[in-house]
Amino acid sequence: MTRMKNRGSLVVISGFSGSGKGSVTKELIRKYGYSLSVSMTTRKPREGEVDGREYHFKTEEDFLKLIDYNGFIEYARYVDHYYGTPRQFVEDELAAGHCVLLEIEVQGAVSIKEQYPDAILIFITAPSAESLKKRLCCRGTEDSSVIEKRMHRAAAEAESIDEYQYIVINDDGKMNECVDKIHSIIEGEACRVSVNHDFVELIQRELNEEQPS
Amino acid sequence: MTRMKNRGSLVVISGFSGSGKGSVTKELIRKYGYSLSVSMTTRKPREGEVDGREYHFKTEEDFLKLIDYNGFIEYARYVDHYYGTPRQFVEDELAAGHCVLLEIEVQGAVSIKEQYPDAILIFITAPSAESLKKRLCCRGTEDSSVIEKRMHRAAAEAESIDEYQYIVINDDGKMNECVDKIHSIIEGEACRVSVNHDFVELIQRELNEEQPS
């Protein structure tokens, strides 16, 4: 039988700091069995971090070698360390028909959309600027300069929303709604005519062959 | 609280004859509470048809008057009769935040997409040309000229798939999968950044106002 879209979808999850995107991503994996792309980094593991779970921890030498081999679909240097998304895992999973989630920043998201035009870019937000401010300001005892830095960052993140195709609200106590919405987005995208060209063309050809000449 | 997309979505359902699109539409309304736009026609009701359920039955005079008043979002004349989608009902439902389903042919679908760029166009198909042929040919005792006409029509319908954004399979005995996929498509589309401009701009403005000048 002809089948629709065999290749998996590449799904980029970004969002405001404090939007809970990490928990949403974890729940998407647990509930719907999506694959998670684990980033590679040259920074040292922090306490409790496990190699291959939070990150693949590598030496700078290994990382640079992988860059030379075109081994990343995106990478960046922050402060003194490299961070990147290894190409092999993503390609293997997509070829096997699995959906791969990437939790990355906007610069990486834009770069991925250029290489994978069918990638699905989703931005996660609090239900309002008001509630986002509360989450950013009232976490504890931080002084005003820390809060100011966070607000500045949030404003910059907000400007990047226009780079994304979808925006989903993660409201307090309603993470499941957010998770299910993202699942719907992924399910819907797999039904796009533009990602099912082979299937559509086959049906068109087969029906045309039936025509009396 | 800021809310996302207040306006409902306009959803166009088309598909091959024999794809079961009528049953799918009915089940979408029953299961998910979508609104159905009932077409207007100048043809006489057939046995069992109820005015306002299958169609709004009108005189040609009334129909032509409504055309003059720009009362249709699309209309066409087939053989000796007019068929059209009344504008008022659709506009009222969308404004009330309801999703409206239209089950129409490809010409109407294209015309609606021009007037409502956010309309969601979905084409329903059998899982393969093979199974579609079976459904079209083996219904009963029709002679070969009837079957030939149907195959010709199916080939023409297949060419129109490229006008749609989504294609969904309605497999025998799996109508529920098809119905749920369409629901996912509608849910996902409501999360598009492009249909949530007001919400995104409000968040951007509010976060920017927090910045020290």
C-alpha cells in the first residue's frame, strides 16, 4: 500500500526562559515517544549531569574535528564553550521515520530552518507578558540587576517569535494542554501536501493511467 | 489575560467521490462540535432532504438577489441549478470564535482561499489509487460508461490536490483516525504565529516597555 510521509519530522522547541520548555519537551518524549536530540558541548559537566543525557561532553579538539567533518546541523560558541547539534543522530532518526525534538535557541532554529525547510519551529510562551514577568522576577532573592538582565533577554527573545511558525502557551498547571497542542501541530504538519509529494504524485499518475487514451 | 486567536477557523473539506468526506464531516461535527455551513441551492429537494439540513432550498429569484447583495462567499452554477455558501452564517460563526466546516468542490475551495487566506484546505483521499478504484467500480451493477465517467472525474480531482494544504487518508474502518487527524490540523493551525499577530505584538510591546530607556 502507498504510504504517506515516511520520513520523521524535525521539531525545534524554543521559548522564553521561564516558559517551562524543558519540562514540556520531556513530557512530549514521555507521552508521545518522540526522540530527543542531545546537544554536544565542550563545557565540563555540572554536578548531577550525565554524559549523553544532558549533553554529550567532548574535548574542544574532538568538537572542532566534528565541525570539520560537517558533523553538526548547527553549532555556536557561547562565552568559552561550544554547543552543537550532532547531524548523524538527527539524520538517522528522521530516516527511520521518527520525530526528533531539538530544544535550542533562536539562532540555531533559524539555521536549521534553512537546512531543513520542512522543520517545524515552535515557540513556547507564558500566557501573557505579565505572567512571564512574574516568573522572571519573583523566583527568589535575586537583586535588581539580575532581574533587569532577564527582562532584557526576554524582550530580545520576544522579537525572535516572528522567526517561528507556531506559538504555544504553557500556562501554570496546564502543561498537558501545551504538550497536546504541540503533538497536534506535529500530527497536522505530517499531513501537509508539501511533505507528501510522492504520495500525491503516485495517486495522480495511477488515476491518469486509467484514462482511455 | 491576553488571549490567543479569538476568531474561528474556516475549514474547507474536499475529496474524491467515494472518499467518505460526508461521513467524516458529520463525525467532526458530532465529536468536536464544529459548525457546518449548509449550502444554498435552487434545485428542488429530493426525497428525505430537509430544508436547512442538506441545503437551504431557495427560488432562483431569491438566489440571484443574494448574489447581488454579495451574500455568498462562493457560488457556482451546475447544469441548471445554483449552489452557494451563504456569507452571513460563516462570518457570524467565525466572529463568535467557532470553526466552520465547508464541504465543497475544488473551484469553491480555491475561491475561498483567495478571500480568506487563513482558511484551511483539506483534501480527503482513499489510501491508494487502487482502493479508490475499487470503491468507484465495485459499488454495484453500473455499466462501464458510468465507471469510466467516475474514473475520469477522480483523475481530474486528483490534479486539484495541489491546491490544498493538507491531505488526509480515510481508510476503510479507520474513519476515526481521519477525523482525529483533521482535528489536529485545525488545532495546530490555530497556533500559527501568522494568525496570532495581535497576541505576539502585545507580548513584544509589553516586554519592551520594561526596558530601561
